[in-house]
Amino acid sequence: MNINDRVLRQEERAIFSLRSLYGRYGYALYKMSKFEEYEFYIRNKDFLLSDAIITFNDPGGKLLALKPDVTLSIIRQTGDLPGRVHKVYYNENVYRVSKGTGSYKEIMQVGLECIGDIDRYHTCEVLMLAAESLRTIAPEGVLDVSHQGVITALLEASGVSAEAQQALLTYMGEKNAHEAARLCAEEGVAPALAEALNTLITTYGAPQTVLPVLRKALAGLVDDAPLNELAQVMEAFAGTPLEGMLRLDFSVTGNRKYYNGLVFKGFVPGIPESVLSGGRYDPLLRGMGRTAGALGFAVYLDRLEMLDATAEPYDVDTVLLYDDSTSPAALCKAVQTLAADGTTVVARRHKPEKMTYRRLLTIREGEVTADETDA
């Protein structure tokens, strides 16, 4: 194992790997200030996970905010040019209220955005990079994918009120087929449409298994275009090493004001919540007066701390004890020899009390031996 794999935390290792991955596909690093004008976030607050924003006044009296989001800032800095696609990635900290503690937290994120004249290839590329990102973190990762266009088309076809549609969307996200069926019955939704909604809620699995089921359930009820797009994107993964990571899951939903295409979330073993999420968000750009298309995703590096908690509980591989009789030259040589195989080594005069280690060695007269006091 490489020494960096032992010393760096899980999220730090992910940063190095993901930045390299995105750079290889032509994504340029985007850097932003820690703060933006507060008014900018307020105008787009519906896109934010929380409207609790840390604010302060600059020396000129202007109200600023510590950035709660990166995507909005990237959109602000890009323009609409025919045939142009902006491909950027970022490694930034955002400042939000933590769901667990209810207090503000600095959250490290890595992600990418693809904005401009987007075609089907760009959609495949972004989804592929999302899957590769998961595989970088954990080879057993799973990417759950759905299509907001399919969900929206079916909800609108139901003919129920906007309020009832939102309730159905909530039940879909909760995989609550029982409450969705109850609401459909109360609202007088046509049986075929109610059954199609039930299929979206209850069907989960590999694309090659789920797509035929969805086509049958949705036939004649909604436009085929969103499902056709989903099928074409899934086809791009057929026969690749990433194919087994994909699952179709329509409990993955997004805000219909902002998402209109593929939406997805990534999961890895050992972490109960998603570590990656993203999708296509053209309506957000329309709301900001833009004509371009946009899709992207973020990896929530703070959640990878849970993986560190399950790692081997050693601060260092080897502790090497020495005393005043040991020459600096002999000590340096011994440390270099022990570290040559990639293990971590620290030299100490005394046995450390607050450090965990695999083995305790002693150097005497230039010879390294196991310490006799090591339990």
C-alpha cells in the first residue's frame, strides 16, 4: 500500500483522485471567492438546500454571504455562446446548516458542471464521470438514476392539482406506494395512470431489467422522449466496467422548478446517505435568464469521514525508540530503511502514550530490534 493511502484521510485521497479524473476529460479547475453578494443567493434561494446563510457586511457596507453553493456561482460566471460548452470542476468548501446538529458546518465538496450547447454525449460523459467518481471512492458503489422528465410527465398527466402532484412526488421519494395509491384514489386518477405511478415507485434494478417494465407501464400515457433519452444513456454503459454500478430508481427526484432531465445519487457501502448527487438543471438557467443547458454533480466529501471511522485504528505503523547514545546518522539510516517499503515510521525518545501503532522497535548501537517492553 502506498504511504499516502495510509497517511491521508479518505476525503483527502478522494480529492487527489477526482481532480485528476476530471482533468483528463477536459474539465478546467474553477476557483471562487469564499463569499458572494447576499442578494444573489436570495434571488435563487429555492435552489439552495437551506435558506440559512451566514452573512456579514464588508467595509463598504455591502451585505455578503459565505458561499452555501458552488453551482450558482459557476452559472453566474459563464455565458451563452452558440456551440460552446463550459466544462469545469471545483474543489471548494461551502457553508451550510448540518442536518445532524442544526449548526453551521464547513463542508468540503468536489464536483463538476457542464454548461452550454449540451448534447446526448455530454449527458453520457457526466453520468460516466459520476460512476467513475463513486468507483474511485469505493469499488462497490451504486449509482441510482432516474429521469425528472418521466416523473413530471406522469404527474402532469394525472390531472391532479399542483399540491397533489407535490404530495405524489414526496411519496415517490419515500417509496411510499400505499399513500400514493390512496391519494390517487381520492383524486380520481385514472387506473392506468395510478398503476403507472405505482410501477415507478416500486420498480428498482438494473437498466436492462427495469426499462422494459417501464415501457410497458408508460405506453400511451406520456410522451416517449424522456424514457427514450434514459434508454440511450443507459445503452452507452452496456458492456463497460461501469454497467454493473447503475440502477434505475425513481425515488431519486429533484425540484421540478430546476431539474428536467436525468437525476442521480451515488451510494457507497458503510455510509447510509448519498455521497454524490446531480442531474440536469436547464430550468434553473431559464430562471436566471439563460438559454444554455446544464448538468453536473457534487461529491460530498464530509460524508466520507464515516469510512475513516471503520479504518484500521493505527496512527502509525512503526515507532522506533532511541536514546542519547544513538548517533543521528544511524537513526536517520534506520528510519529510511524501515520506511522504504511504504510503511509509516516515527522516531521517539520515549514510548508514546497517546499514539496507536503496529509495532515498537528500539535502536541500540546501530541495530534495530523489537522493544522488550512492547506488550
